[in-house]
Amino acid sequence: MDVEARNRLLGEIAETLRGGRAPEPISVRELIGWFDALRRGTNVNWHVRRSLEQAGLVTVPDFESSHIDGRVQFALPQALEDQPEERPGNNDLEPVVELAPQQGAAPVQFVGGAGVEPAYRVSRLLDPRLRLVTIGPDASLEEAVTLMLRHDYSQLPVMTNERDVRGVVSWDSIGPAMALGHPMPQFVRECMRPHVEVKETDSLFQVINRIIESSYVLVRNERRSISGILTTTDLSQQFQDLAEPFLLIGEIENHIRSLIDGRFTQEELAAVRNENDQNRLIESVADLTIGEHVRLIENPANWARLGLKADRAVFVRELDVVRQLRNDVMHFDSDRITDVERGSLRNFVQFIHELKDRQAPVLDR
């Protein structure tokens, strides 16, 4: 969406709110899509927040602290002033701090833009599209076992309503109860154990140990309802989502260095150094960034010296895609790369393997 259309849309939303009508909530993914972004990151968040501020809008909950597929409601900042305790992190219009000027000098303004959500909140991992499966304390044990088998769960929250948690029933609690029970347990309440819970606003890194120790935590939101459950499986998936791109990009960079190594002089390598970083010492190919690798091999004469049986334009274009993904991954942007992008990295690794197998040897010059 172009800037003019986006600003017009945000302005219309603000007018709708001032007229006393609430627009339909949208997902965070849709919101950042208006800014031609696939995921959140420092620059994307800054542009979104700046555009919202210019339109006189905020989102509830804050778009940075929500799951990317979570839904947010547009609101006017003044509508939240009476209930700041219920909206942590949503007083997010970045202030412009003005210093008293010296005589004859213009005011000095410091512009904000870093955002308001530095912590990685538990809420970021809760996919709102997943329904929380619960069971009542008076339900049969057979029903609990059936639900756990059906959904491949290790535990179920035992609840009477969305706020009242009586405990948790799990394979770990059922086994001892059946082995030691006299008579044999028939109902969920006979196999319950105390539950472990955290808040949506807790830092994920502060509750990781609790998840590992208990194998799960229930998550309570600001309305005091249980909004989801996080398990060690979720942590494992999150680790893979974050770690695999790092490893793939690291392997790609190592392969690129291997393709280039020994084929250029130190002066030739230094010649492609970023013009904004001229003081950085370039002694070998290991000192080049991936952007400088692109700059080096996009030169036809340099490409010919690599001895690769591949089209230069295609290789450079695909490597530049990797460079852009690397920027997102290495800056630890807050949303995982897509499955398509992950597949692209895996395929590029395989592609380089095949090229290296057919690369011409280095010739003495």
C-alpha cells in the first residue's frame, strides 16, 4: 500500500473513532502488511508507530507485544487516559522532549522512535487461532485421556470457567493415581495437581525455567482469563524458528568465503569495503560482510575468477535475497521468517554445495 493511501486509511479510521464508532479489529500481520512488511522489526515498528501517531491512533493491545496473528483494535489515545493500568505499554506515542533554548538559539528536540516494547513478552508466543482445550474437575478420567490422545497433549487445564483454574491433569498425574489409587480413580478431580501460571505481560526469558521445570505454564491475560498454555514443545519450536536461520545463514557466509578465498588480493578485497565504513581493516575475505561479497562478485571480471559454472546475474540476485534475510535475522527481528524464506535458505545451501563441487581450481597468477 502506498504512503498516501495508507495515511488516508488511517485518517478515516481516526474519524470513525471520533464519530463514536469502533472499526473492526485487524491482525498485526495485516497492519504491518499496510507497510509492505512481512514481519516486525525495529524499522518496521518505528514506521508503524510514527504513522499511527500522525493519525492520532494507538492499538489495543499494542501491536508490538501481540502475536503476529493476534487482533488489535484501533483507539484514540485520549480514550485510554482513564485506564492506564489496564493498558501497559499502550501509552506509546513517542514524546518529543524539548530543552529550554539558550538565548537566541532554537529549541532542541530529541525525537523518539525506539518503540515501547523492549522485552520479548509471553504474549508473543500465544497464537490466538489455537483454542485452549480444558476439562472440568467432575469429568471422567476417560474423557480426559481421550482429549489428550486426540490432541497429542501431555496435560489439560482443569477449569470450571475461563478464570477459575482448579489444577492440571496430565500423564504424570494419572499414572501414579492409577497405580496407587484404591479404588481406581474415575474422575479428573482424583488425578489433579496444582497448576503453574504466568502472565501474558511477563518476559519470556524470565519464565523459561518455570516452563522447563513444569513442562508447561498456563498464561493469564489482563482480563484475568486463561488465554493459553505454553509447553516445552513450544519452546523447542521457538528455538528452532530462531536458531535455524542463524545456522543456515552462517553456513552460507562460510561457503561464500570459501568460494572467494585465495582468488583476490588484499587490495582488491578492500576495494569493495562499504564506503560508510572506510576505517574498517580488511585483511582477508573473512573481514567482508555479505553485502561486500555481493559487491565483489557482481563485477563480471571478478565473477570470472571464481570459476563457477553458473549465471552471474542469477547468483548475485539470489545472494542479495540472502543478504536481506540476514539483516532481519541477525538484527533479531521479532517475528520468525516465513516457511518460504526458510526453504529458500536451505535451497541456497544445497545450491552452493553443488557449485563448489564443480568450481575450477585456483590458478597461480
